[in-house]
Amino acid sequence: MNVNKLFGLTRSVSFGRNVFATRVAQKGDCVHHFRSRRFIRSSARSLTYAKDLFLGKVNKAEVFPFPEISKEELEELNQLVQPVEKFFNEDVDSKKIDHEAVIPPETLNGLKELGLFGIQVPEEYGGLGLSNTMYARLGEITSLDGAIAVTLAAHQAIGLKGILIAGNDAQKAKYLPKLATGEHIAAFCLTEPGSGSDAASIQTRATLTEDGKHFLLNGTKFWISNGGWADIMTVFARTEVVDKDGEKKDKITAFIVERAFGGVTSGKPEDKLGIRGSNTCEVTFEDTKVPVENVIGEVGGGFKVAMNILNNGRFSMGSAGAGMIKRLIELTSEYAGTRKQFNRSLSEFGMIQDKFATMALNAFVMESMAYLTAGMMDRPGVPDCSLEAAMVKVFSSEGSWICVSEALQVLGGLGFTKNYPYERYLRDCRILQIFEGTNEILRMYIALTGMQYAGKILTGKIKEMKKGNVGVVFEILGKKLKDSVVKTVDFGLTGKDGVVHPSLTESAKMFEQNAAHFGSTVESLLYRYGKTIVEEQLVLKKVADVLINLYAMTAVLSRTSRSISIGLRNHDHEVLLTNTFCKDAHFKNNFLLTQLQKNSPENNDANIKKIAQEVIAKRAYVCSHPLDRTF
Amino acid sequence: MNAPRQLLRIQCIARFLGTPIQRVIPPTGAHLQTPGSQHKYGQLLRPLHCSAVCSTSRPSQTPLEKTVEAETLKKDKSLVTHDDLFERAARDSKTKADFNRVVDVFSKKDIRRRGHVEFIYAALKKMPEFGVERDITVYNKLLDVFPKEVFVPRNFIQRMFNHYPRQQECGVQLLEQMENYGIMPNVETKVLLAQIFGEKSHPMRKYQRIMYWFPKFKHANPFPVPHVLPSDPVELARFSLTRIADDLDAKITIYQYPSTDITETGEEVMRPHIVGIQSPNQRTLLAKHNPSRPVFVEGPFPLWLRKTCVHYFLLRADPIPSEETVEEEFDLEMMGPEQSLFYPQRLELDLERDMGDDFRFDVDDVKEGPVYAMCMAGQGDQVTLSQWISGLQETCPILGQIPTVFRLESGPRELQTTSDAQQTPEQEVETDPIIEEEPLHSQRVKQ
């Protein structure tokens, strides 16, 4: 037993060293490369992790080992973090911001001085030039005030990102310096009154003037964060484009619009439930003259720009949520430790302990997912992490909501009052499930993107099966038989050459089992529904949930393996959290996958649909009152 | 000691059943008892228990009562008497009060209630005439005419055989009529039945069955029609149109209220009501209508609301020929996989739904043209309906460019035959006595 342990330890040490060696080598090679390419890149890369899970493949090279930043970067980051943390603890009065629904100018100035308006803007344009990972770290702190976090995110995660990722050098040189210092504030104008999440139906129109030098912009944009005070706006509008067949078509184009161009009016700021300090309002463009140089990318290519901005900006919500929960744990545990009930401290009660465990687990998983995704995005090359980023967003927005609610519950009635910050946190974090793509839409995105990917590869095989090709059928039957007999799936995560630390073997096995099961489920879903799966939203929701769980399991396994290997402080606690989470997720996945089987008695979808249809047909609650009589 | 008597009675019943019905008047059942047993069991001597309604002190005799007395005196010879009673009682008016008066008079005139079965049958028949066929209190009052406790079986033999069959039959008939009119018995009915026939009699069974089924069927119709329809033609049109157009978004527009104008020449000009309904979907469909193709105003089509018939008109078009139907083009960049801003609206896969998961029915769709709007109007002529069309133009300006063809049938017959133009067809049908008298046993929707 002891010998075994020892063996495991030495192996893990060597494993850790291996990890390091490769990392360092890699870093050394591309250190120069890295510096200059810290900002976001987009478009597809051949290797993908989440998409391959749909095929029942675990692309372990993508997610193991857990990404890390260099020592110099870490030091640089820590230097940045300290003053920011100090500023948020001392100079930001969240209660006042919430109450007065405005961020005071001195707070904004403080943020500008800290450079928080240009975190990812390269240094040559006057920004901090931080990578995604470092941006995520700062997000943990800025999230302590929801209004500030949203203002900053609207400014740089979406507002100026268009210029950053798709703008040309002239545009960057013209706009980025002032945006990075916060002299100008940016906004992202996509949503319209008639199109909430359905961005394809935007009506704002840009028409080329006769001299061909300007576009005239007309239309109204809704729910624009920073809309009231933004000086530079990324606006999406329809333009007429002649395509290669010579036909005229409406395509979407992205523009950089300065308020100074004229014809831009903002409505009254919306009175919101949460993030009250942030400015959200309607922006109307009336014959706004935009020079053709201000088109981002090419005319008619706005859709891709919008997609890239949104798809890659979501990952930071994970670290933001984790930062908030970590703060909440500190606040509530102090209360639970001191408050006595029935002569016992609150923290001795099982149900209260349960809440703390939930909070710790959620914070841990969110953090792992966020930094894993950020690390993947920071890798050289052009990674496509939109699926992963969306998963982080869904998981962390829902986890945050649960955790804030649990934290409030620990305090009971006190948490419900305005004397404590919990109600504000609760209100603020409700928006997470709504903006940057609602969680419903993102689940559809996650599931369908994966289905499309898997479908392309599996179509041939499924068609053969449908034709009744004996060979293929036997192959599948044989595989199923083998799976049922052998019962072990091995993706090489554990054992010799394993990437997961031996103390997490059990969890890794659970993950592997789920991953294999998920692959075969996707195949059978494609067999059953084909391309009509688009209409099966309840099925897709389950698919997305399984995938999110799988990705979360991957993230914690990867992170904890690294922690153990390099001997981070309290890594035994991480092991505990990992094993707990994986077991929980494993059973949840099993249930979801069972529901996805054909004719599964666990599946209630048909009934759920019927209930909803009956209610919606009446537009009211259908049942009679329980006190009603017929005679 | 009981047995021989019961046997005797059974024989009596058998004989009684064999004889023609007319001969067993008066049907109190008293004559079935052998004289010897009368005193012993005291069935005849027991005073008839009457409910409070019946046992009120007798007022001074009215002419009606006198006729009743006379009738009863004559009745030994004649059979069809009670019908006359009602006829005579209500020569001038037929109301609930009159009906109740007849029943009261009958109940009070004779403590033995001789001839009550005939009376009840006659009363049941006359109920619709008096307009009380839906009144539970009247039914209870009629039940109250039965003497109490006399017909309650007192031992197992009586219980086993049909005790006082004619009375029970009559009770069942009364309940049956209630059933046919969709009247739910109440607790009073139950108490009365228990007092008259006992807990396990046939009428009681009937009552129980009604009480079992009625509540279950009470809400069987998801689109109930009230018994009393609105008398205002505009309100009635509003009700009927929303009933046909089962779209919660559909909007009712009243294009014209009914009114009467007097022209300079002193003629009275009737302005009929025009009430239309159109849903937002219909409006968008109409806006997309090809202006070179005509739209049709058709009608009148009947709509029955219980016994009332109303008529409505349609604005419709022919089905769009296949060569003109434009497939809604979708932009692959915005809808297709990998391209959509938020999520793909369709997948680019060469895989169809598996047969085992395809639960669609193979339905032969009949191509039908779109219906753009509906209306109800006080008059079905072209002048009135073109007013409706011009009203529709306010929201759908395209209608001005589309040729409108009026394909009106001769119009609702009720409307045209009515001499009084003010009378709407529904009112006319409502007062039509022929329909009223129709027994509606099976066809009725029971409420």
C-alpha cells in the first residue's frame, strides 16, 4: 500500500516535471510571438475539444495539462491586481451606486487611472495589453460591483473588441488610444426593438451616399449598455451588397460610429432590477454620416465580426462569478460561525454546511472552467473556443444565481434586507443568465454546433446503417456487445502515460464513461432525428447540459492534476472538491443520458410540451380552482 | 303471516300490469291492498305527509280551484283532464306563477292527491309551454305532489319487487325530463325522492346516476354557449365572431352601430350593424395578397348557437396557385450552421428523421384559400358589406387596389321573410314555437 503510494507520488512528480518541461520549452520558443499576439484571435482551428466530445473522443492534448502563465506574467499580474483590489475595497461604494443608479465620476476616474478601460488593448495603443487569462483574473475583482463590471465589459469585451479583432491599423491607431485610457467610452449596438436574440432580423440600415464616401445610418438600437455616454459605438446595420452573381442582397456590416458624427440620440436610461449603476438605454441614429473608412472588416462582413466578438467574450463570466462567490463565502462564513441558534453555532448545522459546500464547489468549477478556456484562447494559433466560452457562461451564470441565493439564505431574514449586500448581489447576478446570449440560446448554440460537427462526420456511417448494411450493423453491434462485456472505457486519461493524477482515477473513470456514453448517444440522436433535431429543443437542452457537465469535469480534473503535481497549497481540498463534483456530475449525466434514450420512461418531454401547449393555447392557467364545484 | 299477503299482492300487481293503463284510475295504489290488511298495516290510514309547500292553509276558493274540483268530480269518467286544467288555468298568460298556481291548487284540493300521477305527467308535458322546463324549483314542486312515505317499501319483499311501479315510473320520467333539459337535481330533490320512494327506489337510482354523470359532462364542451344569448345584435355578433375565430389576438371592430335615420323626405332609413373580426396574422396575409387576384366576399353562412341561427360573411381569396407561391428564401449566412450569430436555425446535414421517430400523420391537405376577415351585419346586401370592406381598408390599404367580388347568396331567409326589419334572425328563431316543442332528447347537448 505504502509502496504503491510512494510509486504514485514519484510518478506524479515526474509527470509534473514533464508538464513543466514542455510548457517551458514551448514558452521559450514562442515568447516573442506570444507577446505580440496577446489579443484575441478568431476563426477556426483544426483541434477542438468540446466538439470532439460529440464524437465520443477525448482530445486530451487540448485540455491537459491545465494552462498556466509564465512567472513574469504572474508577477506582472499580481502587481496589477493589488491596487485594483484595494480600489474596489476602499473606493467603490456599491450600495450608493446601486441606490443612485449611477457610477460617480470619481470612481470612473479611478478605474481609468488603473487602466481598467484598456485591459486587452495592446500596449502600443496605450492599453495594458493583457492576455485573456489575465483579463479573467482582473474580472474576478471587477465583478465585486456588478454595475462597474458590466460597464467595463460593455466597453472593452464587446464595445471596442470589434476594432481590436477586425479593425485595420488606421482604425486602431485612431480609436484605440483614447478608448484604452477611458477618455472615450465604447458601446456595442446590435440588439433592436424587433430583434432580441434574433440578430438576423435587424432593421437598421446604412445606405451609401452618392459620392460613395459615406454611409447614412438610420435606425434604433435597444438595450445598449453604456448607450447614454458612449462616444464610440460599434453599430451593425444592413447594407446593400452586390454578390458574385450580380444580385443585390442585404448584408450586415459593422461600423465604427462616433457620437460626434451627429444624428445620434440616446433615450432615457432604463430603470433595471440589478446592475443599476450601469447605463442601459435606447440609441437612435438619424441620417448619421459614417465615412466608409469606418467599416469594420469588409462591407457585408459584419455578421462574422459580431459573432466573433460575442462568441469569445463570454468566458470571463466564469471568473467573475467565481470572484463574487469567493467574496460571498467570506462574508457568510463569518456570520455562520458567530451566529448561535439552539446553543449551537449556525455552521454546525448540516443544512448550512451543505450551502457552503455548494458555494465552494461552484466557485471551484467556475474558476477551473474559466481559466481553462482562457488558457486555450491564449494559445498560439487560432483557437476556436466559442463552444467552450458559451459553456462557461451558462454554467457560471446559473451557478452564481444558485450560490448567491444560498448565501442569502444562510442569513435568513437579514439577507433579505437592504442592510446587507446579498439582495444587491442577487439582483445584479440575475442579468448573467440573460445578456450576451440568453442561456437558452446558448444551450441551443452549444448543442447544435456540436451536432453539426458530429453529423458531418457520422452521416456516411448512419446512412449505411439505415440502408441495412450488414457489415456496419455488425460492427456497431459488436462494439456495443464489447462495451457491455468489458464495461471499461479507456481514453488514456489514467494509467500509464495518463494525464490525470492517480488520486483522481475514480473521477477520471467516471468522466471517461460519461464521455463514451455521450458519444454513442449523440450518434443515436443523429440517427433518430437527422437534421430535424433543430426542432427538438428539449433534447438539445439535455445534450448541452451533458456537455457542460463533461467540460466542467474535464476542467476540474485538469486543474487538480496540475495542483497536485506542482504541490499547490491545499491541493488536497481540490482533490476533495474534484471528486465530489465529478461524482455528482456523473450521476446527473447518467440520468440525462438515460432520458435521451428512445422510449425512456424517465423522459417527460412529451408531457412537458403538452402542458405548455395547453397553457399557451389558453394564455392562462388551465385548471379549475380547487374549491370549485360542479353541483 | 306476511307471506300470503305479499303473494296476493304480487298477483294483484301482475294483473294490474296486464290490464290497459287507462283502467287503473285512480292510481293511488290503494285498491291494490286487500281490504283485510288495510287496518293491520295502516298504509291507507296513515296521513299523507306533505311538505311545507303543500300544507299551507287553504285560501278561499278561486275560480281555478272550482274548475279543479269540477274536474276531479268528472274525472272518474274522463281521462284527459289535467291537460285541460293547465289550458284553462293559463288561457291568458303562461308564466311560472300560473304554473305554480295550478300545482298548488291540485295539491291542496284533496288530501289523498287522487290522480297525482296523471297530473304530473300532464304537468311535465306542459312545462315548456310555461317556460319553466329549466327551473329546478318547479321540478321539485312537482315532485312534492307525490304523497310522502306511502311508496317507501317497508320490507325486503317489497324492496325486491317493483313497489308501486307506476309512481316510480312517473318519478323516473320526471327526472328524465330534467335530464333532457340538462337540469341538475339538487339536495331538495334528493330529500323529496327519499321521502317519497325511499333510499333504494328506481327514482333514487335515477337520481344517483344523474348525479354521477352530470358533473362529469358539465364541462365537456370547451366552448360553452350561454343559455341566454345577448339580445343586443352587436354583442351577439361579437360573441359569435370570437367563437368562430379562435384566435386570442383577433380584434373585433364595430364598423357601424345599428341606428335609424330619418331622411329629409321623412323616410326611415335603417342603418344595420356591421361587426368584423380580423387577426394580426390575417392582416399580414392580406397585405401580401397579390392585387391582380380578386378577393371574394361570401356568405351568408349559418352559425347555430343553441336554437339560434346567426349568419356571417367571409372575405377570402382563392388558393394561391403553386407557380406564384414564393418559397421564403433564407439567408444561409444568417441561418445556417456555424454562421448564425447565436445559434444555427438549420443544420447542413444529409440526414432525415428516422421513420421510427416520425410520428407525423399522413394527412391529405386540401389546398384552401386564405380567409382574411369575417363579419356579421344586420343586412346581407352588397351595400352593407361594401361598407365593411371600406372599413377594412383603413387598416389594410392594399384592399383598395384589389378587385372585390361579392358572391352573396339570396341571404338569410329569416332575415328577408321578416316583415319587421328590426327583428334579427336569431330572435325570430327563438320565438319559433315549432322548434320549442321539438323533444330534444338525444340531440341536445346536455348542460
